[in-house]
Amino acid sequence: MTALWISHVTVTDPESYGLYAKAAGPAIAAYGGEFLARGGRYRQMEGTERARNVVARFPSFDAAVSCYNSPEYQAALVHARGASERDLVIVEEAKPAEG
């Protein structure tokens, strides 16, 4: 089953965060991740608003977790720490309903 990587971000240092984004994209792609949403228009309906919202789909829950823990992604993440306030969750997608 596929999994979604859902991140809500407030960028506090655009230059450093840009370094993160540049390095994170290839790391995510290396684990089969593809971006479904990356910034763009949104409306906060509940909870804490963060101006940047990112959703990536991975081929499996394990691939998403492995990507996050990978040396490549962790190297990118160094640039996001201190340059953003972030929440990130990995969620396994539900099986489609059989009809």
C-alpha cells in the first residue's frame, strides 16, 4: 500500500530552507516519492496554519520512513532545522473500496 508524507511548514529563513528543498527533492525521488502538492493555494480549516503544505506519495510506508531516515534526507534536513517550523507525518493510504 502506498503512503503519504504530509508536511506543514512555516519558513523562517528562506535562504537556508531553499538549500533544504534543493537537496530534499532528489532524496525523496530516490525512494520513489512523487510530489502531489508543494506549496500552492490552500485554506486552513482547523488547527495551526502554516503557509507551506507539501504532500508526497511513496510506493510504501516503509519507503517513506526509509527516505526520512536516509543519510541523503537527513543531510538536507540540516538546512530546514532552524530555518522553519515543521510538522511532518507519514500516513499509509487506505485501500480503495471494492465495488
